[in-house]
Amino acid sequence: EIPKLGISVKVWEGETTASMAKGLGHYGSTSAWDGNCGMCGHNRGARYNIGAIKNLSAGDTITYTTINGTRTYAVTMVKIIANNDWSYLQGTADNRITLTTCLANHPESRVCVQAVEVK
């Protein structure tokens, strides 16, 4: 959930069109709970989209609930990256969420948001 944007979606395994048609896709190369949890979604034109993440600011919160519990994260970064930059999905010692989505009318770019767990 991203309260500031009124977004509440489920996360599905795989960074696929099928997953993103139902909510967010989970990058299989990342953790689903501890460390860096990477997720992607459509930016527009779909029932479930996260294109508005470009409007997040440092300190905005993201809540992530799984069978393991609920964690709250605070946004630390909102950045435009190249569509082939996977460096933000690397493992981390802290618990964080990394969200990516396309940038409207810029197929070579992605919006990347990182948020670190608030303890």
C-alpha cells in the first residue's frame, strides 16, 4: 500500500505481463521479505498501475504485508534510471522495497523508488 497515492495492490510472483495485469510483479531475483524486495508495475493503461510513484517524496510511506507480517518503509529515493539499469535490485543488508515502472513516453527510462524499513 502507498497511502499518499491511494494505491493498494497485491504482489504476484514474476516480472511478467500476467503478474502486472493482477497487481505488481515481484522480481524473482530479489527477496520477498528480508533485504531488498523488488517489484514492478505498469505506469498507465492498466487496471493496476503505479505510474504515480514518480510523485513520491522522501519520507512518504509504503506498507508491505505478507504471510510473514507487515513492514512499513519510508521513501529514500525517487529517480529516473535507464531501462537496463538493474543495480537498484541488488541485495542489501537493510530491509527495503524497490519499485520500478516505465516512464510515460520514454521507453528507454524507468522510474525507480527505494524505501527503507522504518523500525
